[in-house]
Amino acid sequence: MSNKIVPDPPDTPSTLTLLECRVAHAVELLRCATATAFETADALQGPARHLAMASMHLITQAHLTLDQVLDQWPVQAEEQLPA
């Protein structure tokens, strides 16, 4: 029997898990930005409304892109749900 001199390192999330969390957080931020842009555009008229709606469109496109990234995210073995 040998004594272990070096303790096990603490369990830390993998780099992929941390990146996935950051992408998911960005999706939530974009969801909030979409709501803010919509409410702003709803209160405006004319060119100012068009500009706010264009901003909302760009935010929505970024949101959809990140959603697609998350949909294709590789699932690691320890993250799979039991059958």
C-alpha cells in the first residue's frame, strides 16, 4: 500500500462545457436585447423606427446563429442523459 502524496485536482468543468455556458449566456443576452429593441421600436415612428427594427433584425440573426451552434454542440459522454 502506498500513500498518495499529491491530491487529486479539483473537479473543474471542461473547456467545452465552459464555452457552451458562455454561448448559452450570449443567447440569453441577445434575447433580452431583442425585447429591448422591439419595445423601443414600438414607441417610435418613421426613420427612427426603421433603424430600431433593423437593430432588432440584426440581434435576431445573431441569436439564431448562436442557437444553431448550441443545437450542433457535441455532447460529452458524462453529459448524456440515461436512457
